[in-house]
Amino acid sequence: VDRRWKDLLEGRKLDTIRFDEMHIEPGLMVYRNCSDLENICVVHATKAVYIPLRDVLKYAKDIDYKQNEENLLAQMKTHYPDITLDTVIQYIQHLSPDETKERYPDDVNIIETTFNNFLL
């Protein structure tokens, strides 16, 4: 979500919710800015589990998800109109971009270089 891009880059967005999208495994993960497709951010996914949406409140690190069930559901319905609190989603926790670069500098460099070369 474009409105969260700055939070992601500054290390305040440390998790994400996916519904009916590609499966994510723990490991390096690439975010792509939806309003600037040439802009990516590499993070290391530390946890990737399938849980009902309502359970996100138990695990969330991101302040955007640490709210009551009704607000979380309303927020998610803007992206996924058919979602309910009982819908099983994939919940992913990850390191900040800076932590990821610190721990995996060579891997991040390879991903960024490969992506940039692909765009040429």
C-alpha cells in the first residue's frame, strides 16, 4: 500500500497481511512500490503463518494492525471486500530494510542489482 511505503523504508512497518495472493516463505522478500514500480525494498521475512484475520491482533508488530477487530476488518475490506474476521490470511513478520541489509548485505545487493538490470 503506497501510504505505508515510508513506514516500510523507515522500519516502522514490520509485518504484512496477504489474502488470496502468492504464498510467502520465511527468507528474503521484495516489496514493490505500487505507485513507482521501479522502487523496491528488500526485507527478511522471519515468520509466515496462515491464521484467521482476527488472530492478527495477537501477533501484530505494526501499529496499523494493533487495533480493535472492527477497525482491522474495515481497513482490510478496502483491499479485500469479501474478507471477514474468520477469513484465513497469511500473516508475515519481517525485519526492517536496514536490519536486512545489515544481516544479508550481499544477498540484498544481488536482488537490487538484478531488479535494476531487469528494468534496463
